[in-house]
Amino acid sequence: MSTIVVFVEHTEGSPRRGSLEAIGAARAAGADCVAVLSGPGADAVAATLGTNGAARAVVLAGRDAYSPDATAAACADVVKECGANGFLAASSACGRDLAPRVAAHLDCTLLTDCIELSAEGDGFAIKRPWLAGKCIAAVTTSGDVLCATTRLNVFQPAEGGGSAEVQTVTLGEGKAEVVSVDAKSSGALDVKEAPVVISGGRGLKEPEHFKLIEELAAAFGNAAVGASRAVVDAGWRPHSEQVGQTGKTVSPQLYVAIGISGAIQHLAGMRTSGTIVAINKDADAPIFKVADYGIVGDASEVVPALTEEIAKIKAQG
Amino acid sequence: MNIVACVKRVPTTDAQAEIAADGTSLKTDGFQYMISFYDEIALEQAVQTKEASGGEVTVLTIGPASGSKEVRECLAKGGDKAIVLADDAWMQRDCRSTAKTLATKLQELGAELVFMGRVATDRDNAAVGPMTATYLGWACVTDVVEMTLEDGGGTAKRETEDGVETVRFSLPAIITCDKGLNEPRYAGLKGIMAAKKKPLEEAGAEDVPNQAVVTGVAPPPERKEGRIVGEGVEAIPALIDALRNEAQVL
Ligand SMILES: Cc1cc2nc3c(=O)[nH]c(=O)nc-3n(C[C@H](O)[C@H](O)[C@H](O)COP(=O)(O)OP(=O)(O)OC[C@H]3O[C@@H](n4cnc5c(N)ncnc54)[C@H](O)[C@@H]3O)c2cc1C
Ligand SMILES: Nc1ncnc2c1ncn2[C@@H]1O[C@H](COP(=O)(O)O)[C@@H](O)[C@H]1O
């Protein structure tokens, strides 16, 4: 029987969706799941994880400030202690930072941003993108423990009715520690996590016109704002919103590209999205080659009208 | 301070991925190469750190013996010397193999502060920085967009889903650099001339066998044929209908 240790992030008393997806990936690959959590409120969250597919939960206690190196050392100890043959974290800012360290403690390689995980022999096989998704590699590992991160919005969270046994271990000291977090304005969703992403490009003509993008995102309610590199480099939008090969790779259920031509570096970052909509003045723009639905038209006319329609639909519930 | 910038030679971002006959690798004949986008930021940060606090910047790469052109460019942009750990199969190395080899060399060099890219834009591992630091038992802060050094350590900011984290770290440390940390400079004529005289040392790369076994490479799943639903504002009802009834995302 396989056992996979999953690092579970949580916020405001609930596990993060990306972590539940990682548990779901482990369960779907036929493994038992041991969750590891840390930070204030971890105990309460740990107690609920049975319903999300975890058989056991280990709370790393003893320190208030998060230290990635101390946390990684403790995670690796949990992997060893339960004889697990897998370690997973979500491909989030925290998971991508933590998982390589856990892998190195175990002297195992790491497979990041996996989009498939399956049981194979005594271990696992995965699929992950290369060159930002221009191709997909199938990979296994000869290491003892498969260490991987799971791309957000790809795997389904697990349903499980059980209760998880909770245990506490004490964290050691770290060489780096988070001293403060400057929270972004409440309600603003992250482009990697959001189920819907509305992205704008140079076709919006002026930075002020990004208001149209923000309003459409607000009408959806569950949408984040994204951007092409052209507008990030022009200083219209922050780096954190850039989608593409040198920005973020996103896989939302719905991706709407507005005034974006669809350069290969941009497509690399969003082509695995569920449904892609493009709004562009130029019927020959390459973005239409990957779009499921396209509207040829001027963003300044189409977007406000679309926002109005979406707002109406959302108001009806 | 003994500063090292680790840079990787990768295919340019406009490279197409064509699958080789063996089915487990990519054809490389059409590739042009560049220093990975984020490694330019790492190099710039190394040079700026030297300019502010003194020391020396070593440019370190595991790469092809023939690939010194890109490394020379790093010297033109302010690196003081370069070390190429020659390995023609550098792109096939898994992140563990790369990290262990870099860790050995960094230890040997007595590095105090190491800058790497957030991710190399070929295999997209985003793992070598924190793995190397773990093998060395050093501090590491990833995805850094702002940093300052203080006695024996420093603070760095990184962007997360929730906002901006401030992390305090001790030295020696590895910092992985994200876009926004600085604006990489261009190599000026003076820099290019100076680079010709800077030492570029070539050594064999330690052989650390891969654990990752690639069993196949395939094109990304074909997207089903899309369609233009119409022109201008009049097309909106057709789009809404498609999103609701076909795609079921509304
Ligand atoms: C090393 C490197 C890395 C890169 N990484 C990235 C990356 O991560 N992400 C990224 O996005 N790019 C990246 N790029 C840049 C990429 O090559 C393109 O330059 C960029 O994506 C173009 O942005 P854009 O589509 O907004 O602008 P443009 O290409 O200028 O396209 C604007 C589009 O808007 C349309 N338009 C104009 N007016 C209107 C209107 N009124 N209404 C509707 N549509 C209109 C036009 O028809 C056009 O298609 C990278 C490039 C390099 C060299
Ligand atoms: N072959 C290499 N030589 C030198 N540095 C490397 C090499 N591979 C990766 N790195 C460093 O590690 C960073 C992250 O790479 P990766 O984890 O492969 O995405 C890169 O941006 C480089 O700074």
C-alpha cells in the first residue's frame, strides 16, 4: 500500500483548495494520505481533514513564525517516520518553496507542477509540462520517494467521510523566517488560484482602460485579473499578474484574453485552461487558434456590454 | 563578499518543441540559446550587490563546453570570472543532479551569497535554488522581488497568493530572483572589451546520475477546434449561450 505525505496550507480556518487537490491526487493514485500542517490554527484544520481524504494529520507546532527550512526538515521526518513513498504539495508560492527542500532532505529528485499522477509498480508516474507547456513529459523516478507539486486547478479534491487521527510534533529552528505578511487588498484573487482569469493586453490601448478588465472580473465575482507581458513591461500592471512563459502558468476553468495577440510565450502560460475566450479586433490574431470562442471586435465596446450581461446573470444566481 | 550567480543556458522562449525520434526528448537542432530570463535578474542582483558592498562575482554554470558565448556575455555585464562545469547533457539533468553538483562547487568556492533564477525556462523546475541550499544547509529565500543585506544576513520580500511576505535570512544564503527585483543591464562596449580579459575556467562537471526517468514526451493535448461566435457587441448573446450550455462555465 502506498502512502503519500501531503503538506496542507490553510487560511482563515480552512484548508486551501490547492492542498485539497493534492490530497485528491494522492487518493486518486490509490495512496493513503498523511497531511502535514503548520502555523496558527493548524490544530482545528487538521481535525477536519478526515472529510477531505486524510487518514492522519501531523501538526508541526512550537513556532509561530513560518520557517521554510525548519518546516521542510520536519516534513521529511514525517515522510521517513511513516515510510511514505510519496510527498506532495500544491504548486503554490508556499508549496513550490517547500517541496524542493523536502526532496533534498530525502535525497530525492522533485517533479514540479504535475498535471497527472498515477500508481505505477511500487511507485508513481507523473506528467508535467516542459518549456511552459509546449510539450508534456511523462516521468517516473528511481528515487525512494516520489516528491512532486501539483498544478493548481487540475486535480479534484477527494471526498472522504472518515476522521483523521491528529498528532503533534515540534519544529526545530530555521535559517530563514517569515517576519511579516503584507496582505493584499481583501477580495483580490490570485491569478494562479482563481477559477476564472480575465486578462488584458496592449489592445486595451491605455492603462486606464484596464478598468474594463477589472469590472468584468468583478462581475464574475470569482475572477482574477491577468496581463500580457507587453502591458506589464509598460508598467500598466504589476508583475504578479503576468501570464506566460516568464510569468505565471494558469489553468483556470475559464480564461478570457482581451486585446492579447497570443504570442507563443503567452500561450505557453494559459493553453491548458478549461475554456478559452478571446476578444480581439483582428480576426487573424493567433489567440483565436487556441480559443474555444472568439469575438472579433473592439474591446472598448464589447467588454462593457459583456460585463453588463455577466452581472445580470450573476445577480439571478 | 564572495558572490556567485548561477546561470543556465536554455532554448530561447520562442523555441518550438519538436519531439525527437526516441520519443523521450526534444529535437535540439533548431534551438537558439539564451541565458534563462530570471538568471539575467540573478546576475544583475549579484553585480549590484558587489557594487554596493564590494567583493567579487563568479558566474557559475553547468552547460555545454561549447557554450561559452553566453557566459562571456555575463562577464560583459559585470561578472568578474566564470566557471563552466562542462556537460553536454546539461538540459537532461534532473533538478537533484544539478543541485548536488552546484552545491559541491559552491562549497568549494566558499560562496557566501548565491543568486539564482526563480525558474529556468526550459524544464520549469523552479527547484534547484532551494534544493542546493538544503544540500548545503544554508538559508534560502525564493521568488524574491526586493532585498536588503544587513550584518550576517538580510531581509527579502516575496510575492505569494495572499500578498507580500518579508523573510529574514542568515548568510550564507541562496536567493532565487523574480521579475521586478531589478532591471538587468545591457552589456556596453566597454564591458564587452573588458570581458575578453576576464578569466573563464572550464572544468568537468561531477557526474550525479538522474533519478528522474523520462518515459515519453508528447505535444500538449490538442484543444478542440474553436470558433468565432460573431463580431462586436451583437456576438455577446451567442458567447453567453456557448459558455452556459456548451462549456458549462456560467
Ligand atoms: C524572453 C521573452 C519572454 C516573454 N514572456 C512572456 C510572457 O510570459 N507573457 C506574455 O504575455 N508575453 C511574453 N513575451 C512577449 C510576447 O512575445 C509578446 O510580445 C506579448 O505577449 C504581446 O503582448 P500583447 O498581446 O498584449 O500585445 P500585442 O502583441 O501588441 O497584441 C495586442 C493585440 O490587441 C489587439 N487589439 C488592438 N486594439 C484592439 C482593440 N481596440 N480591441 C481589441 N483588440 C485590440 C491587436 O489585434 C493585437 O492582437 C515574452 C517575450 C520574450 C522575448
Ligand atoms: N545547469 C545549470 N547551471 C547553473 N545554474 C543552474 C543550472 N540549472 C539551474 N540553475 C539555477 O537554478 C535556477 C532554477 O532552475 P530550475 O530549478 O531548473 O528551474 C536557475 O534559474 C539557475 O539559476
